[in-house]
Amino acid sequence: MLESPTLSNNKKMPESNLLKELRSYLKTDVTFTKLEQTQAKKAVQKIREYFHKFEHSSPFNFKQIYHQGSSYEGLKVIAADEFDLLIPLNLKSTDWKITRPTEKDLDSYFWIEKSQKSQKSEKSENSNEKYQTFDNLGLIEQERLIPAKVRQSMQSTVQKAVNGMKDLGMIINLAGSGPAIKLNVDYDDKVLSIDIVPGLTLNGRQFVAKSPRHFRDNKEYDQLWRESFSEKEKDRIKTMDKMNDCRRDCLKILKTIQRKRGSSQLGSLSSYHLKTCMLHLSNRDLSWKPDKLADRFKDLVKLLIDFLSKHNIPNFYCTSVNLIIDRKKYDTKSLDCIVRWLNNATRDDGQIISVLLQERKS
């Protein structure tokens, strides 16, 4: 895996002011109650169970919904108010093939195309099939499965399901925007959102209906699917902190700071960028005991600064993929501005306390 920059030393020292402040920040700003988490997950589970029983003729497999994201990785911060679900398509691996584009900077994107024998398979097997074919639904162009059309079809199906959820004791509204379909949920005087993303598994690899934003001017690239490593990442994160270590705490603190900042500081980055940094750092031979929280937090920020200085946050499972390749969103000037701010904010322990942990976004 990727080498990280020089990290802070591991000399045993008395509990520092920074360690005390980080632990305090965890309690006051980062965490929420287990009751809140339990109630939110129960609301999401009700919706998931309804989807499981929902009768439909679409090609989406509502009986095999994947839980994804920070709420199921033990990494959610501030409030239990955001959840992610992936709903897979029913498709046969033998009917489809994965094709890689030759363009540079598209390492994690692929076309999902019909194989030569897929047409015969559809004619012979779908005459009595419960589900409509991708062709009948208009999801295919030039023998390629189109992500945007799949999202539109799923949004229509999800809307039909939501229309029947009136007896769940919640107010549920659908808002389709971007690569995910969003459900806004009011329950027990609380609110949460659920992002639903269409996905598929082919030859043991998982793909999601998200096209590259950094090639907006090329319509052919709107047909690309992004390879997802979410299940691998979730499995790896599950193995973290088995010995009451502090990896999750480090990441949750940085995520909370990011949530409270404007775009000129950390706000323009996503929580996925920060999680990726933690995955890289956790691969190093370091002590993650609770009393090392301050040292490891500084190491995590240093690694983030190093990646941003190089204008490259490599995907953990595919290091040739740069997560900040979109120069329209992450231009050099903006990234350098974040680096300068982080360098100033982490100049010493006192600066970390007074800038990162004390200031709040207005």
C-alpha cells in the first residue's frame, strides 16, 4: 500500500492538554446517544422491510439491499441523521461484460455492455419472466447499460413504494437529485435522510450508477459506471479497533471538524476523502492505543496535508484512482488554500486546540 509521510514519534509522555481536549471534543461535539442511533436505525429498518415486501416488476432487487456508509461503519458523527442504501439490479453475469475506457484519469470507471449471447438469452428466458427487461425499460443505448436511465427507472419504482408507506407512522418524501435518490424521513419528532443508489455486481466486482464528473463535456462518458469498494472498505473498518483502539475516534474528530468548516477550509472535502486517509494510515505499523489519540490525530492530519499538497488522494483499494481529480471542484488554488489553513491550524498543539477544536462555523 501507499507510503505515508514522516509521522510523529511514539515517546511515552504524560497525558497532554491536546489529548484531554480531543477526548472532550469527542464527548461534546462528535458523539450522539445510543438511543438516538437505535431509534434512527429502527426507522430505516422499517423502510427497508417495506421495500423487501414491495411487489413490483422492475429489474431491481429490493430483497437484497446493502447497508453502506458511516452509520453502519460506526463512523457517523454529530447526529444519527444520514443513511445509505444500495439496491442492486437483477442481471446475469454471462449476459454482460465490463469494458474499460482508454482515456486517462478514468481508472475506476467502466462501461457495462451486453455480451454477444445476451440477446438470445433474453428472448429465450424472459418470455415468462416476472421482471421487465432492460431493453423494454429503455435502459440501454448502443448495447450499454446507462446509469442515468437506471437511476430514473429506480426513482420511479421507489416513488411507487413510498406511496404505499403511509402506514409506517412516518412522513416520507422522495427527492431525486444527483447520483443518489434521497428519502427525507420525519419520525418521532426527528428527521433523517436516506440516500439510495442503484448498483450491480458483475464478476465479483461492484459498480454504482455514478458517472465521472470531471468529464462532463463528453456524453459518452455519461454511460460509465463507477467501480465501488464500499463492501471491502466496510469489512476492513469492521476489523478496526478490536482492542479498544482509537482509529475511529481520530477519524470521527476530523470528520466533525470538516462538517463545521467552510469550503476554504475543510468543508469542500467529503467524509470519504477523510476515511480514505484513515485507511491508508491504519495500514502503517503504529500504536493505536487510546492514550495515543493525540499523536495519531496529528498523523492523520499530516497525511491529509501530504495528499492535498500533491493534489492526489489515492483510493485505498485502487491507488491509481485520484479521488480529487475533478479540477472544476478541486482546483489547485482551492486545494493549496486548504493546505495553508491546515498547516497554520496544526502548527503546534495549542494551535490545534484554539483553531480546530474551539472555533465553530457560523
